[in-house]
Amino acid sequence: ILLPVKANALTEDIDVLVILPKNNSYHFSISMVAPAIDYAQQKLKSVNGLYSGLNFSVHYENSNCGDEALFSLVDRSCQKKPDLILGPVCEYAAAPVVRMASHWNIPVISAGALASGFSYKKEYSHLTRVAPSYLKMAETFSAMFHRFSWKNAFLIYEDDMDQRNCYFTLEGVHSILKTENVHIDALNIHSKDNKVDSDEIMKLIYDSEVIIMCAGADIIRDIMLAAHRRRLTNGSYIFFNIELFNSSSYGNGSWKRGDKYDRDAKQAYATLNTVTLLRTVKPEFENFSMEVKESLQKAGIQRHDSDNINIFIEGFHDALLLYALAILEVMQNGSNKTDGAQITQRMWNRTFEGIAGPVSIDANGDRYGDFSVMAMVDHETGTYEEVMNYFGINGSFQMLPRFNNDRFTLRERLQIPMPDYSNKSSG
Amino acid sequence: ILLPVKANALTEDIDVLVILPKNNSYHFSISMVAPAIDYAQQKLKSVNGLYSGLNFSVHYENSNCGDEALFSLVDRSCQKKPDLILGPVCEYAAAPVVRMASHWNIPVISAGALASGFSYKKEYSHLTRVAPSYLKMAETFSAMFHRFSWKNAFLIYEDDMDQRNCYFTLEGVHSILKTENVHIDALNIHSKDNKVDSDEIMKLIYDSEVIIMCAGADIIRDIMLAAHRRRLTNGSYIFFNIELFNSSSYGNGSWKRGDKYDRDAKQAYATLNTVTLLRTVKPEFENFSMEVKESLQKAGIQRHDSDNINIFIEGFHDALLLYALAILEVMQNGSNKTDGAQITQRMWNRTFEGIAGPVSIDANGDRYGDFSVMAMVDHETGTYEEVMNYFGINGSFQMLPRFNNDRFTLRERLQIPMPDYSNKSSG
């Protein structure tokens, strides 16, 4: 017996496999993301009946942020292949899963897999990224280098040789800046092996202009303190820290430790700018946010940052919406869920309304990104605020009231001339 | 109806999946390796009846030296998993296949997967390597550095960003030498992007002692000619080239091009040493070699190096022998072919008789390697010969009659003092 459906609602059972880590230390664990996917499912059932014929059954598998992602996909798929894969986020988990899924003609949508390599859609043909990749973030830097006429960058990244988030983050910056005729040096810090010698780092950056860092908060503070001791925070260098997923805790003063260096650190951080994701909110987002937080509470998940709905939670919600848009078009077009390539194509090069605002996917299947540059706006209290926003879709900047052009203008350096004995002796 | 078998012969059907490239431009294509595996099968059937109960059925799948390796394993395995995998050789093909197979408890034996990463058997738990890895090769260098008291290495490698053989080769050297308190610099040549500027390279190696190179023959020649022009071939530098799989064609004078630089090149190559695999032969090998070559001829395969049975062909032959030894022990022990972990363990930490001589697998499942250092022994004709051999199993050297200690002793360098104007003017 068929249940009654609206006459014009096309029906399809869609088997969704979500591959994310079980471990709640990740911002994008199964328990963190599941409420958002539930929310999206309910929404699709309720809005105007168009999607009410789509019956999603969602299964979760533990990626363990590594090889298990592929194993669980393959072990499940021998019986029956899923119609859609959401995740993985971790780069090394995502790579083989996306390759395998592309081979099997299954669409993959992730709010992760942010590394530059995933832009190569000849290999990762069925991957759509609903969070802005590191390359998109890096455009913020190339736009600033252009606008402020900087010529010279020094990249400092902490490489944990495990997830390598900072390595991948600055890999994006490196590959964008190198096409812009910027001179680039880079330093890789293996913080696990060695004590970081910030004074040694100062010697290396001496000839550079713009220092771009991605590292743990303690390393950043060490480096900024060393720069302050050597008076490199006087305006002849511009410092950046990239902190995409944790900006609120960072912005609220990671110079502060309650130790004797706090005063120096606050002064040093006056020249440190932070690049972070631009977050927007619209009324509906509040409801989403509240429901997700309630679910997390019920599930007993407590994180210091759980008052923020992060880009991963938001992204996987939007992923299901985007898929629904695409599959419906494909079905209206006479095809069905097995046509992974066509479904994928219909998700690319389009803008749709996500939970927090419009989401634009470029022609290569990657989301355009909007980013904020934060800076210290009150030198007494040491608090941070956004000073400019960068909008990826049209490459434009928005200067906010607290923006100060001086801050981004390199001060002329005093050139200490090298001693020249041959002249001296004849003079 | 059971066929009669010897009373003591244990029987088992063993499904072997060989994953290698179809393309005959690889030294280890399916067509090149298949005759060796056939030979091993016949041999196992004939020798003393012990293995005659093992019925191997061998299937070949195209790795295409890339992702297809994993796809073909997975697509086949949904119906029935193989009992043994031979290959892949290419690093990027091997990595996901070995991970997947280890997850499924299937032994993998390869004459490739030579990169250092595969030594990490916590991840690649079911991998046994029957050809010496790049790390084993690198021990030849650490032993030489120790014996000749060198302190300082400069590594030059050509990175094609595709198979990356030279990158992986020198990665092995780098990771061994860095544990030996050797100062190491490295230069990566992207020959596809840029014209190689050998004169620029000379400036970089100026402060080094031992130059270790892995690159195409033309690049090596360019570098050696540039070194010769700058008189760096006078004995104050020691040059090495690593050429593991193609030594005979190299040894017969790759300085020669029939151009106007031949004379200079011959002089320059007088200081270039080549590290290559030590090849031994025993009478049985001649028969093997002949049969394999006949098969290749019948199959219409013609390669300029097809007069040599390479380490891959030899290795995959030995792989089947090693597996037979191990599975028989496991069966005698009351277990069977599904116990991949035990079979793998029994292949490790043992020496057996391979087609070309004894093969020793270390406790980590990797073959010990023997290597030769070749040098020009006749400066008139410019011909090469082995001057010393290195035996990995006990870390010993064998000095051959043409060995000359002077050749490996760094000559004291003339220190050209920097001009010092302050002294000059007061003198």
C-alpha cells in the first residue's frame, strides 16, 4: 500500500552514510554533527512539500579521523553502496574515501577536506565542499598583499605530522601567494620534537615584511614576545595569525596567561592580526543553534566552545539541503539517485540559502569563503574586533569602522649601513 | 573424486591477486612479472612434493600505478577476498592497498613499496617486502660515512611529483644520515618546470663534502660537467649517483652522448661513484632467466633492458616461494590460509633460498639489501666496475681488487681567505 503523497512530490529512498570521528574532542564528531543533520531532515520534510518525497535514512560510521574511514565505507558497501556520503573532514580520512566514492559514482559532500589537493577534481571528481577551503582563505591574503603593496612573506607553521592542519592551512597561502610574485620563505616548527627557539626565529624573519603564522596559542605568544623584545613590533613588520575554527576564544585575548609576561604580550599583540571565518547570523539560525545545543546537552556533550555552532555543524546541515536541491532536479530531469555525476554537477556553480545565509559553490564544486581580519582595538583592555571583511565571491573588502590603514602600512625601516672599512681608512 | 596426493602433502586452494601495471613501460608490468610467477608455481609443484598440495590460482589486475590498484582490489573483494596479494610496486598504489589488505587480514608481498613510510608496520601490518627498501640502500651510505669519516652531505634529487622515485630514494638517505650526526642539505629539482641551472647548483654545494644525487642521466651529466668546469672534481668533493634499477646501461658510460662534451664528461665521471643493487647469480638463475626471457619474447615484449632479469621479476618469484614456506608451516600448525597475521609473521625474520641466492627478511618484514659501489676503473675507455660491496645483513664491506682508498678520502681544501680591507690599509 502506497502512502498518500502530494501529487507533485517525487519520491525516493536515499541512503546517506555519514563518516566522521566518534571522538568528541573533534569539532566535527558524529554527536556534534548529527543534530544538524536531523534538523535539515525535518526541515526538508516540512517546507512546501517539494522535498517531502525524499526519504533519507542516515547511518553513521566512525572515521577515527584516519584509515578507518575507508574501511568502514568499503565494508558497508560490499552489501549495498550508499547514495550519498557526508564527510570525512580530516584530510587523510577524506582522500581515499573520496577517491573510492568517485570511482563508484557516489556524491560526497564535506564541510572539511579543506586542503589544496582536494581542489583537483579530476581525481576527486565527486567531492563538493560546503565550507571554504584553505585556498579560499588564502585569497584573503593575496587580496591584502595586492591592496597594501606588500612584497614579501614569511610563513611559520606548526606541523604535528598527524592531522597537519597548520601545514595544510599555510600550504594554501603558499600556493596562492607564489602566483602573485610575492617572495616567500617558510619555517616548519616540529613542536613535539624540539623546544621552539623564538629568538632563533627572529633572525630568520629579519628580512621579511609580513609574517603569517599558524600554530598553537602558546607558540604564537612566544614568538610575539620575542618579536617585542627585539622591537620588531614597531610597525616595520606585519604579523598575522590564522585561526579559522576557534576565533572567539582566541579573540578574547590569548595574550593573557596570568604570568609576568602578560603586559608585554598585550603590547606585542597590538600588532598581531587574526584571520578567521566571517560568521553571519540570520533569524532562523538562532532557532537552529538553540535546537542543536539542546541536543548536544541531552547527549551530555560539553565543550568549552560548545556555545558556538561551528562551520562544520552548519556545513553538514547545508550539505543535505544542497543535495536535496540537486537530486530533485535530477529526478525532474528523468534520472535518479544513481546518477552521481549529474547530481554532483548540479550542486556546483550555484548559490542557495544555507542555515546561516547564502552559500555559493563555485564552478569547481568548492564554496566561496568570507573571512574577517581581527585586530586589537583597545590597547588598554587588549580586546579584539573585526576591522575588515573579505568576500570571496567578488574578491572585495569591506572596511569596518575600526579599520586603520596605518596598521597595514609597512613603516620604512631604518637601514643600518654595513661598516665599510676601505672607505673609512681612506677618509 | 579426490585426486591422489602424497600422503603427507597438505592441500589448500590459494587465491592470489597480483596487482601491477599493465603498461609495459614499467620494469614490473604484469607481462614482465607473470612468467616469473608461473616459474615459481611450477617449481613448487615439482620440488619434493612438499608443496604439491598448494593449488595457486593467480589473477592479475591492473594497478595503473595509482588509485586503480585499490579500486580493483575492492571491486573484486566484494565477492570473494583473495588469500594473498602480490604487489603493488608503485608507492601511491601500494599504500591504500596494503592498508585495506591489513584491515582484512590478507598478507601482501611486494618487490616494491620501497619508500620509508612502509617500514611503519603498525600501519602496514601485513606487508612483507622481498626487495631491499630505500632505507636498506641508505645504510650503504651511513656505513661509508662512518668508514671514511665524512661529516657533510648534499642531496640532489629530481622530483617528478608523480611517482617520485628519486624523492623517495633520497628520503631514505636523509632519514638514515640524520641519525648519524651528518650535516645534510638538500636540493629538489623540478626538472619539468624549470631548466636546471647546474652553475647555480655549484654555488649551493660549495660548502659540502659528499654530493649524493638521484636524477635522470642528462641532469647528472649536466651537473658533473658544471662541477668539472669549476674544478670541483679535483678530489675535494665526492660524488655519488644512485641508480638502483638500471645499473648496466648506466655503468656502460652514460657520460657518452656523442657531443663535444664527451671528453670533459668522461673526466668528470672519473670522480662519480654509482650505488646500485648487488646482483648475484647461481646456476639455477640462468635457467630461470632463460625461461622468463623466452616468455617475454613470445609475448612480444621488447625493452632495451630486457636482457636483464630485474629485482622486481626476481622478487615476485621469491615472494611466492616465501609464502609457500609460511603457509605450509601455518597449516602444519593447525591453522589455515585465513590466518593472514600468522602467515605474515612466519615470513619475517627468516632466510630462505631465492632464485638468485639467499634472501633474508628482517624482523620487521623487510629484506636486507646488498649493494655495490661502482666507479670508473679505466680512465681511457671510461668504463665502470664494482669497487666495493656492502652487505646489509651484517653491515660489512667487501673491498674489491679495483678499490682505491684515495678515491673515497676527501682531499684537504685550499682555503681562499676572504679579502680583509681593514688589514690591508694598515699594512
